[in-house]
Amino acid sequence: MKKNDLLKNDESIIRVLAIEDDRLLFIDCIKLTMPKWGKIASIVDYTPCEEQALSKGFKEDIDDLNSDARKSAYQHYTMISGILPYVSDNTMRCRAIDKAAEEYHVSKKTIRKYLCRYLAYQNITALAPKTNDDKRVLSQDEKNMRWALNKFFYNKNRNSLHTAYTLMLKEKYCDGEGKLSSAYPSFYQFRYFYRKTKNMQTYYISREGLKAYQRNKRPCTSEGVRTFAIAPGVGMLDATVCDIYLVNEIGDLVGRPILTACIDAYSGLCCGYSLSWEGGVYSLRNLMVNIIADKVEHCSRFGIHINESDWPAKEIPGKLISDKGAEYTSDTFAQLAELGVMITNLPAYRPELKGPVEKFFDLVQDSYKPFLKGRGVIEPDYLERGAHDYRKDACLTIKEFEKIILHCILFHNSKRVFGEFPYTEAMIEAGIKPNANSIWEWGKNQPGVNLISVSTEQLVLTLLPRTIGKFTRFGLKANKMRYHHPNYVEKYLQGKEAVVAYNPEDVSNVWILENGTYIRFELIDSRFRDKPLDVVMGIKKKQRLIVGIANKDRVQAEMELATHIEVISRNITKNNKVNIKSIRETRRKELDKLHLDHVKEAGIDE
């Protein structure tokens, strides 16, 4: 037996701290009481054991502790370091404990606790605060409170905490007759348990839904668009319903128009827009055509004269970013990849990832709304009971409103100051103005620019909807109509399929896509020429209805025909001895018998 040895007897473990003659100083490592002297003979039943016999519950290596735990361990050791030389002397030890408690402004009980833990484990890490790795077993009341919170509080019903508490008592603490038992947790205990275990993410998602959490509560810690827009060529697409009611040329209310826009993520320049009554793929096609259009000519149609530098965009961004709207996830939009455009659909409810286009809509609407009040502009109270009916104020047509939108876009592109733009030293030296068009022109000459030039014809054909056509002897069949091309005789005979692009507004032509080239086919059925696809489909549907009704009459007529033939057949007596000789003579006699003189029959010779 020597100093620091561990001795065990049943459930008791002691550590030897000092040995003098027939006495020894030891500490109970299980109860962690203060060290005491005893006779060696009193521990004859104890046997040596290893350090592993102690269930330590702490990390043995000081390097495994985090910085806060390491700091606390050393601070606690400092408090008891002056006591360790006097451990074997009860009087001096008590005086040292009193002095340490007074010096470090803690209780003597705390000093004793640190001293006993260190003496029992002989490791400074035993003085570190306990971690939450070892979860305490919940009592039955705590399990009931956890169950009640999950069932009655963390759900879409949004019950109050007191309601959840009441329902818990009803389900867990009432007998079969509904009487409350004598022992049950108080509301204050329930509220304490809730606050102690509350998780804010769980709170928002369970009570408000994942969509609301992603939209309104989710932490926004990313850098945003600057992480992937280092130069012009990243277009942000989105659409919004304008906060204004419009009328037609004769003053009848039409509704609220849809504004679709493409904003360059790097410079904030509006590359193009579409203002129409129709959303979806149609507005997207209008937007793409406007992006590559000559902006000087486009503005001149509305009586607005600009320079090319005021709106310099005329190429498609090489990367287009949109949300998960139906028009952006459609096959038609995905066909832009044939032009070399990369399309990225953002996760739902992540507006900060396309902040430039969201901000653009806010700026445009904030620009015109103050000056169009009383002319159809919608105020924030339009959904409230008793609010003014802003539809009655409408007086602008869509053409007049589009002219206003153009002025707003021109202001955004050439006059709005981007004060927060991350200027580089080279931009400052070059004297680049903090306007979208100036930043765009600067960025076009920098590495990483990604703009694609494309003709209007190629873009429009790329964005046409497509179907599968089949070559037959009767021509190319697509959308249940026939088309032809003089150079495709062999294809007609082979009977293969082809990808066909068609114009829903006019079925006169279709185009097959062959090796990246669009080949025009002309309509064979001239009756459908210059007609929209939906009109043609309507004609064919009505024709099928007429034919269907006629087929019912045909079936009835076939049955009546069969009946007439059977009646006549039954009245004929079959001759088993048919003379087959002199057929020509017999036939001549029958001809003379049935031959008619049509002049005499018509009475012309009289």
C-alpha cells in the first residue's frame, strides 16, 4: 500500500492520501466527503483496484476541454492550491479553506467540493464544469409535460401555453370520471420546463409552418448574389402583379397588368422587361425578345428618345436564375440551354438569393405610385373591410402605363445611385459612376463576363413549344395536322419521328429541329391556314361531335338495311335447277327487256 492507491470494498472506493505508522489519511471517492484519518487495520477488507473503477464522467486530458472549460478548471484549481499542503492537518486545512472562501468570494462549501473532487480523482480536469453530454433522465411529470408541448403547443393550432397545460391535466392527471388527481405539476412548473427546453426553430416551424419560417424567420447569413455574380452575365428573372388597375381604350376595367423583368445581378441593370395581361411562358417569351431588342428603337415607339448608353443591354445573360414558378420550370424555358444559357432554379422561399430583381420591383412601384394616387393605384388597405374600391379610379390604358414603366426603368438604369456597390480600386481610378449602366459597361470589359448574342429569329424559334411529329406517306403529322416539305420524300417513306416546334398563334407552318437547324414545313390542309391552334382544335372537336352523332344514325340505318335484305331474301324461292347454258342469249333477252328509251320515257318525241 502506498500513497494515491485506490482501494475497493463492495461499492465503496477510497484513495490513500497519506500514511503515518499504523494510520492512513483517505478520502471516500464515491461520497466525496472530506479526508479523514483511520487505522490501517480498519481497511483490511479493501483490495487494490484500477483507476477505471471510478465512473468519472469527465474528460481526463486537459487538451480535450474547450477554452471555457479549461479556464474554469484552472481557476478552481487556483482556489484550492493553497489548501493542498495542509490536507493532513485538520486545523490548518480549515483555516486555509476559510481564507480561500474569503479571498475568492465563494462559500466554504464550494471550496470543499472542489478540494474533494481533486483529491478523489487526482486530475485537474475533474474541476471543470459538467457538460450536458450526460442527459439527466426525465421524471414522469417532465415526460408528461414534454408530451403535452409536442401534442398541444407545437402544432398548427397555435394553442396558448395555458391551453396546452389544461389539456395535459385533462389527459394525464384525471381519473376515469374526469376528476383531477391530488398530485399534479403547477402551471409555473410547466412554463419553466417549456422555457428550459424551448427551441426557436422548432417553435416557428411547428406553429407557423416551414414555408413561413423559410420566408420570414430563417437566418439570412449568406453574402447573397455577390458570391456568384462577379461580372455581367447573371440574370435574375421574376414577375409581379402591378399595384394599379387599368382600363381599355373605351374605359372598361381590364385589371392589373403583370410586369416581368430580368435584372443583371452584378450591375443591377434592367436587361429587359415585359408588361402584359398574360403571364406564364407568353410573358417569358416577350421578356427574352425585349432583352435582345434595340432599346433605342423600342423606346421611340412610345415617343421616348434615348441614347444607346442609357440602356446598353442587347445580349442574353449566360446564366439565368429564377424561382420555382411554373413558367421557369417548363420545358419551353429549359430550351434556352440550346443557346448556351445555363438555367438555375432557386429553392423555394429564398428571395434574398435574387434580391436585385425583388428590389427592382419595389423601386419601380415606389416610383410611380405617389404620382398616380386616385388613378387606379392600390393602397395598403385595399383588402380591409370598408376600404375604398380602387377599381373605380382606373383611367390609364396599358399603353400609357407602359410608357410610365419605361421612364422608371430608364431612371433605374442611368440615374439611380448604387451607393452600396462594392467598388474596386480599379473602378475608383477609372471614375466609374455609381449607376447601373456605367457599372454594366465597365463590367463588360472585365474577366468573367458571360453574355450571349443571338438573333431574334433564332430566339423566337428556340422558345416555341414543341411536340413529337411523325413522317407518313401523307406528310408530317403534328398536332393532328399534315405538313409537307419538297425535300423530305425519303423521310415520308421511312416513317420516323421528329421534334417539331409550332406556333400556337398560327398553324400555317411548323419547324422540325434537325442538327440544331430549324426546317420550315407548310400546312397541307388549306382550310386551317392562318388560324390559331386552339381554334383548329375547336373545329376538329366540333367535327368529331357531328361525326359521332352521325355514326349513331349510321348504326341504326345498318340494322334497318339488314332487316330489309332479310325480308326480301326470305320471300324468294330458291331454284335448285339453274340453267347455265346459253348464258349470252339469256343475257341479251334480259337486256332487251330492261332497256329503256329515255327520250320516249321523258316524252320528248311527242
